[in-house]
Amino acid sequence: MTYSPLAEGPTAFFTGLYVSFWLPGLVLTAALVIKLPSILKLWRDPLLRAVGGLLLFACAVFAFAAPATIAWTNRVTGVPNISAPLVYSLITALSASWLLLVVHWRNGHTDRREQTRRATRWVVCVYAAVVVALWVLFALADVPVEQVRNLDTYYAGTPFMREEILLYLLAHTVACAITTRLVWNWIRTDGLDAWLRWGLRFLGIGYATNLLFSAAKFTAVVARWTGHDLDWLNTNIAPSAACIAATFVAIGFIVPHAGQYFHDRWLLRRRHRALKPLARLMRTVTGGREPLALRATAEMRLIRRETYIRDALLQLSRFLDEKLRGRAYDAALALGHDPGRAQSLAAAVAILEAVASGRHAPDDGGTGETDTSYLLQEIQAVSEVLGHPDEITAVRTRATVPAESMSAHE
């Protein structure tokens, strides 16, 4: 028969859960790596510095809060539970970085520069004082028994350590509540980029989940004060909430950059594919294919295809019939197409006629006086209409009827 922790009640079940501190650490590190080039390039931007500090402190929190790291730190220093003020200080610094981020985000305009400076000094001074107080309280507290996973509730009633625990939780909760409220307010702001809005949503979920971390910690500590045992809130629910929150926060920073990057790549590939019909048609002009480089970037492949098409159009220019293009434009308008679509259909008709003429015309050098600037600028639209041969045929037929009728009459 398989053993199940649920058989012994919810306390045993939650105590049996395993919380990994390394997964959110890896996601946060990925976010930091993605943001690092922008941070280094625009180091004078206080908003980017705040983002960098936030991600750096978040990575440090999960690195030093892991049970294995806590045990290692205590063993190396020879001081029982020295990891407590270290981790608490990192959490406090992380909380301060949240506030600094929203201060610079909200007051980043030039007319609020002095207000931003005052708010920044206030946050730095208050949270620096909290960090100093954490170390002073730890020095005064008597905490000889090492606790790797359950220190907050084990020493919940110990003088000075009790105050230290409450102090870091209060600093964390205040910063988290303020940040959560402001982020959710910004999500409703008009004119935000779609990827930025999604990033803010993930940030909002992350900061809101951090409130669950504080609530679980506070509840477990108060339970100890009243003689109850809810330590599983401290050892499992709070760390789980912190890991989930950190993952959402990291995703919130990754989404705007990664989303925009993949969106741009998709647009490049889409544009490259859209030019394929016109590039295939230009092979009949050049007698060869466009240059192919398997290892070329998407940008380079697009540039090569565009260059290939424009070069071929320049060779084809001496066969272009501007009068035919004008008639085709009028015909497209008469068929109900809008002016932009009509211009593209007219250009496609002129190019197809030029290709047909060029196949049978002698190579006499041509005059080279035909204006092809409109073709060189609108190759995307022209290539797109080449995928609709029925529309081109209808325009082409209507545009060539007057000329044929005039020839027959003469």
C-alpha cells in the first residue's frame, strides 16, 4: 500500500512538499542576462539601474535562502544562524528596489526630477536603517540552535529575534503592497505597448503573490505566540509563494523584451516570405536565383532578397509601359479597388507585360528613362498582389481592351 501524507492530515501533506529555490533563481538570472546589455549601455538611466538592482537582489535572495546555502554559510562563518540577518537584509534590499523601481517609473519625467530625488533618498535611508537594525537585533538575540528551514517560527518568541523577524516582514509587506497597487494601476493606462502590458500583468501577479509569502509568515509567527503550531505555513507555503512570485516577476521583465524580439523576427520572416512571388518572377529577368546564405540572419536574408528584386526591376525598366500602368490603375479603380490596392495591381500588370516583352525583345540597351521609383518603394505590396492572379487578370483584361479596340478601328 502506498503511503500518502494526506492520510495524516494537511499539516503532514504540506510538510512533505519540496520547494526548489533554484528554478526561480535561474529564471531571474535569465531575466538579468536579457536586461544586462541595456543596463550597461544606458547606465545613467535610473530606471534601468533600479531594474538591474531588483533582479540582482532577487537572484541573491534565492541563492542565499536555499537551505543548503544557509547551512554552508553558518558552517563557514562558525556563527549559528548568521544566515538569518543576511537573508533578511537581502529581502529588505529587494523590497527597497521594488519601491525605487516604481518611484523612477512613476516620476521619471523631467518636471518631477526633484520629487524623484526626494523619494529615492527617503526609500534608501529608511531601508538602510532597517538593514542596520536587523544586524543590531541579531547581535543582541540569543539564537544558539541552528534552524535551516524553520527559524522564523522557532525563534518567534525570542527577545530581539522576535523584533527582527517582525521588522523584515513589515518592510517587505509595505513595499510589496505599494508596488502591487501601482503596477495594477499602470496596467490600465492607455497607450501601453501590448508586450509591456503583458509584462506588467505578470509583475502584478508576482507582487500580489509575494503578499501571500508575508501573510503565511505572519500567520505562522502569531500562531506560535498563541500556542498553536502552523509551522508548515512558514516552511512550505511561504517559500512556495516566494518561488512562484519570483518566477512571475522574472517573466514580467522577460516578456516585453522576448516578446518584442520574437515579434520582430516574425515580421522579418513574414516580409521575406511575402516577397517570394516577386523574387520568383524576377528570375526570368536575371536568369538566376537570388544569393543564398544558410547562416545569414533574418535581416540579411531580407536585405538580399530586396536588393535582388530591385536590381532586377532596374534591368526590366526599359520594357515598362507607363501608359499601360495608368490604364491598369484606372481599371482597378473601376473594379472597386481602393487607390493603394489599385496602384499595386497596376504595377503588377506593368511588370508582367514587361517580363513578357523582355523575353522576346532584342538586347539593345534600352533607353533607361522609365521612372521605376514607385516600383522600388512598393515591392512588398506588388509581390502580395501577385498571389491573386484572378484580380490581376481582371485588371489586365480591362486595361488592354481600349488599346485593342483603337487598333482595330484604325
